[in-house]
Amino acid sequence: MKNAVYVIVGLFLVSILVYVYFYHVIPAQADEPELNLIKTDNHNLGKTYSVVLPDNLSFCSEPVPLNDQDVRERLDRELLINTYWQSQTLLIIKEFNKIKPIVEPILKEYGIPEDFIYLAAAESGYRNLVSPSKAAGIWQFLEETGKSYGLEINNEVDERYHFEKSTIAACKYLQKSYQKFGNWTMAAASYNMGLTGLDEVSFSQKQTNYYDLHLNTETSRYVFRILALKEILRSPSKYGFMISETDLYKPHAFKSISIDTAIASLTDFAALYKMTYKELKILNPWLRSNMLTNKSTRSYQLKIIPDKQ
């Protein structure tokens, strides 16, 4: 009889334990914040590293005074931003491979140091963008400035989007700026601040060295952003960008043809060369309409796909 009582009591106690476990312990665990369930062992956390600044750095063979604490901190900031803004910087690395064969020969032809190819990266990431101030193209020309350097800009044609012609215009600007300031670093700064604006600040502070000037926030960062992108584009893996040759964007193959007449429909024109309208616009982004009236019978060089003729 006693054994039967013990069994009944035992089963009763087990039932109570089962009830408590399933109806109180498990729900309480499920309601706990997820954060409390995460192990905080440091070995399981991701690590973020600071960047190592180069021992020596120059822009257009003009040394960067890395012994200056302010200069080191400003460079460090831009290297950190562009190293850890991975998606944006990866795109710049990919686009650089596509734009380099176009821009570098023009810089050389006009006597502009090759480091200025990194200025275009700082301006636009090598993409035909439009800024909030309506600056456009890879060199980010405002309409008035673009026209003053020989670019045609209207409803049908906007040569700020023309890689070769906008690069020539940028070269002309930089030549003028170099003549004014006598060094390429100041010429680069003036591309952001303007010739007149930078000249006025330089005069008022009695300094002709970019690194010794107290400038607005944007221009103060501008040359350092160029320097940071130069560093990363020259040594991507040093800053953690693991990218293969096959990942890089390739230049488009094309053949140029001369056109000095009106084109009533660019869609029909593209079809004559067995191209789509999209393909024509990719090769000629400076064409801003579906027609080219060309009232002045100007001669234009249009790019077409050679293997579709």
C-alpha cells in the first residue's frame, strides 16, 4: 500500500515539474531580449582596425608635410572614411580601370600631372553625376564654367558628360590655376573653392601653401580626399580591398564616326549601325535628347560599336 502511495506522490511531483517547465520556464526564456542570449566573448566579435599612414606622401611630386599633426589627422580621417565606406570605394576602384585609358593620355598631352586623375575620383567617383548645385559629369562642371572652357551645353548636347572633352576643359582650368598659384596642390584646392575664392583667402592669411591655410570645411578636406583615394587606388589590398582583374570594369570598345548633319531620331540612327538607343547613349552620354538638330552644321564625333556594322 505504501509503495502505491509513493508512486502516486512521485507522479504528482513529476507532473508539477513538467507543468512548471513547459508553461513558465520556456516562455520566460522566449520572452528574454535576444541581446541577453548573445555571448560577449571578445574573441567572437568583429574587429575594426585603424589605418597605417604612409611614411611619405606627395601630390604631383609636391611633398605632404606628414610631420604636421593637423595634416596627419586630416589625412587619417579621409583614409578611414574611404577605407570603411567599402561599397563606394569598391565602385571607384572598378570604374578607375574603365576611365584611366581615356583620361591619362589627355592629362599627359596637356602637361597636367597624372595625380589629377584622382581628383576626378574625389569629384564624381568617375561617374557622370549631377550634384545638388547642378555641377555635372566626371569633372563636375557648373554650366557657366563649362561653357567658359569651351564645352557646348544645351538641351540636346551637354559636353560636361563627354569624357574626352570635359577632361580637356579640366586640363585648361588646371593650367590656368597653376599659372596663378605656382603649385599643383593649390591648383587642386582651387578646383573645389574656385580661383578667386582661394586667392582671396591666400592673400588675407598671407600664406601660399595649402597646408598652412585655414579653409572652409569642404576645401580643407578636399585635397586629403584626393590623397586618400590615390593611396587606395594605387594599393587596394593594403587597405583591405581584395579585388581581382576580372572584377574591374572594362572600357567599352568603340569606333568613332564623324557627323555634321542633323539627326532627326537617335533611335533610328542607332538602328542604322545595328545598335540600340541604349548602346548609343552609353557610348555617347553627352547626347541629351533623342535628336540632334545641329543647326550650325558642327562636326561631331560619335562612338559606335565596331562589331555591329
